[in-house]
Amino acid sequence: MASAPGTDTPARRPRPKRGEGQWALGYREPLNANEQSKKDDNPLNVRARIENIYAHRGFESIDGGDLRGRFRWWGLYTQRKEGIDGGKTATLEPDELDADRFMMRVRIDGGQLNLAQLRAVADVSTEFARDTADLTDRQNVQYHWIDVRDVPTIWERLESVGLSTQEACGDCPRIILGSPVAGVSHEEIIDGTSAIAAIESQFIGDRAFSNLPRKFKSAISGHPGHDVVPQINDIAFIGAVHPEHGPGFDLWVGGGLSTNPMLAQRLGTWVSLEDVPEVWKGVVSIFRDYGYRRLRTRARLKFLLADWGVEKFRDVLETEYLGRPLADLDAPEAPETPLDHVGVFPQTDGRFYVGVAATVGRISGTLLTQVADIVEAHGSDRVRTTPMQKLVVLDVAEDRVESLVAALDEIGLHARPSQWRRNTMACTGIEYCKLAIVNTKDTARTLIGELEQRVPELDTPITVNVNGCPNSCARIQTADIGLKGMLVLDENGDTVEGFQVHLGGALGLEAGFGRKLRQHKVTGEHLPDYVEKLSKTYLQEREPDESFARWVARAPEEALR
């Protein structure tokens, strides 16, 4: 071996760069257990085993690779066993954490439900899920306590009304977010419903896209209000007007949160409504072929985009997958913050839509049946879920609006909620999730009640997002107050549930991630006191029209503790 110049030390040969498992570059061999599992058997095949074996023989008969892997492609996650505290989340083996019941997600692409579908979702909850039904921030409905023996019957019920659990989880194209007010909003630039339907019918369940490096999150909205949070999706098409071609979509790629958050970036292109499915297919194909498969922690599209850059990504899309250039588009105006559509608004046809807030998405099948009854009694057949854990009722006649609002308010769904109730979100938490460390839903519900009493004067949105672990299912990095669950020491030195605090995150015009205060953690018990003090300090010190995020950016650290 030759010596390094000027020394007697042998020169080191540069190590060859390790492949990242990119199929397009010839790295086809599985590099981790997840990839091997998908190679061994296409996960979509597990449905037949559920129907023909597991539903008859029960939980104990389920193969481990199916149980904690392939089941996800049909919307099923193993549920956390009762009584296991957060300190054991990272120390127990998967089989020690598993209950013999499942979480199940129903994919509701575009958030679109008619009353027959809403009643089916409600009936499954009451009959098979112990009356559980959470509204998620992906426009899904999520059940708990599902017995594998009931799964074929549940599928039959849902599919009879046009719903499915197919690819609601797994390394595949998840639910496609859509504007809850598509086709009825005065502000809408273009209705993206037909594109969502085309992608869902052509590509969901297509085995060409059922083995991606990781999950792939999509959003399509012709509304300029960012009501599908485009900046944190793998791909997003957002309504925009081209000076020559007219209404269409602005294309964003590479967003995602979790432990390495990145905001999506614009490709600077305009896409027509008709071309959305083809362009979507091109982007997801890039992810399939060039996405990183060696390490699960780097297997999201955002890492590929970060390494390639926008210019290369667009070039590969146009030359290798579309075979033509896309039209250039200057950046359209962004909203101050994403819209949640809570309240009463006129539709383009003279009727109204009414958006209501549940408390952190925690509802029930019984409540959904009540919603269906109320909506039907007021002459509507259309309800929408939203990416903000809300519900929207469409097609309400003007003279029936206030009656509908009152009826929904009576069952706990508020069209005119407090700022705290409207803007607080929570993930599933330790009650059911095997990754969680703390209770989220109950913590958030208690926090809302306390703050409505202590700071009723809040007159501007402050988003409070409560997450049970670092994975950010509740979007903690982009909240005004993001709370990441962890175990902390209280004043007596005891280990208790608590939160690391992120402050000043935002989506929309001034999108960015929250500021973490060094060594600053809050116990669950003291959380209401902390948020009360913080919000009152903001109200006292803010400048005219200054948002919470802008105030946090300039506030001294001592004011934020």
C-alpha cells in the first residue's frame, strides 16, 4: 500500500459508496427485513389468508410476517396491549406489546362520504369496534378493538357501499387527501375530485405500486387555501391559474415530518386536471425505482429530493417517466395558514356547507349515526372528513342552517367552537398505539377544557398539536405549540408523562418548524398552567396582527418557558 504524501502512513483507499437499495441503479436485493418480507410475498396477497385461514382460526394462527407487516396493506395494525406503560414502549418485544385486537383504518379518499357510507362506517364501529371511531388528520376513520375473525364481514359491509381498507397503511400509496369543499366552494380554482377518483380506481391495489420504499402520501385540492396541508405530503397538486393555460395545479413533492421533518418543494410546473393521474404515476414511479431501500429511516421521498434537488427531480420526471416537458409556473400566492372550513359558508349553488369540530377527533359509531340522522333530517346526503380532524356537511338549505348547527352542537360537534377546541389536535396515543409513550387524547381534551375556562379571551388561532411519540402523526413541528410525548421527571424526581415543547411552527405562507427550547420539558399535570401562561404572555406582548408564530420568533427565551 502506498504511503500518504509526506508521511510514512499508508494511504487509505476511499471506501466505495454503499448502494442505497435503489432499484433503478441495480440494487434489487433486499437490504432489510421489511424489504425481504415484501419480496417473499406481495402484501396484497394477505387478504386471502385473512379470509380463508385467520378469520377462522383466530389471532394465534397469524404468521408473524403477516401480523406485523403485510396486514398493514389492508388497513390493519396490531393494537397495544392494555396496561403497558410508556416506559416499556421501547423495551418490550413486539409480541409482548401486541394485543389480540387490531386498529383498522378505512380509507376515505378526498374525505367524501354519502349517508349510506357514513352509516356503514358507524355500524361497523358499534358492532365490531366497541363503538370506537377516530377522525384522523389523513381524512381516515380509524377503529380499535377489531377481531380478525370479524374482518371479512367488515370488508363486506364497507365494500358494499364503495369504501375500502386496501392500502390504508403499508409501503404503498395511502389515502389521497382532497378538499372537503371540492365542487361547492366559491374560492375554489378547480375541482380535483375527478383526478382523485381516477388515481384511486387505476392505481390503488395495482401491484406495480404495492411495494414502495415506504409510505407515499398524496394530496389534491383545487382550493387555494392549502386545505390539504400540501407542504407535508410526498406529492401535492394545489389549484393554480396559468397565464396561458388557465386553471390547473401547482406541483409539490417531498414533504414529510416524523423525526426528520422536511417541507415539500415546488417543481415550478403547471399540471392540467386531465394530466394529474399521469404525473402522479410518474412521481410515485420515481419513488419506487430511485427511492432508498437500504435504511428504513431514509426511505421516504423527501430524502431523495433533498439529495437530488428540484431541478434533477423535475428533469427525471419529464425525461424518463413523462416523455415531455411540463409547463413552467411561477409560485402562486399562499394563504396565511391552511383552512379548516369550520363554520358556515355559502356554496356556489346557493346552499351552504357547515364545518364542525369534534374534540381532537375522538368520536364514536353512535355519534356518527346521530350525525347521519341529523344530516338526513336537514336534507343533505353528503358529509366530508378533513385533514384537521373535522367534519363538513354539504348542501344545507339556508333556512335550515341554524337548526343543523344547533342539532350538531347538542351532540358535541361545534360549528362555532372556541379557538382552543377548534385548533387542538391529537394522535391516537398510548391508549391503543404501540409506539406511543403518553396519553394524548385525554390530555388534549383536559387541556381544552382548562384553557376554555382560563383563557376564554383568545381571539386568534393558536394550534396545539399533541403527539404520543417522536413520529409526529399529529404534526407537532408545524404547530404553534407542538407537544412531543416523553417521560420526564417531576418536581419530586418521579418519572411521569410529559412533553418536549416545540413553539412557533407553521404551514402556509410562512411555513417552518417549531423552535425547541433547550432542556425545556413540561409534565402532563402542569401542561394547562404552561399553555395558559404562554398564551397570556403572547396576548399581552403581541403587536397588531402579529401571529403567535411571529411572536415566538422574536420573543426572548425566558418568555417562552
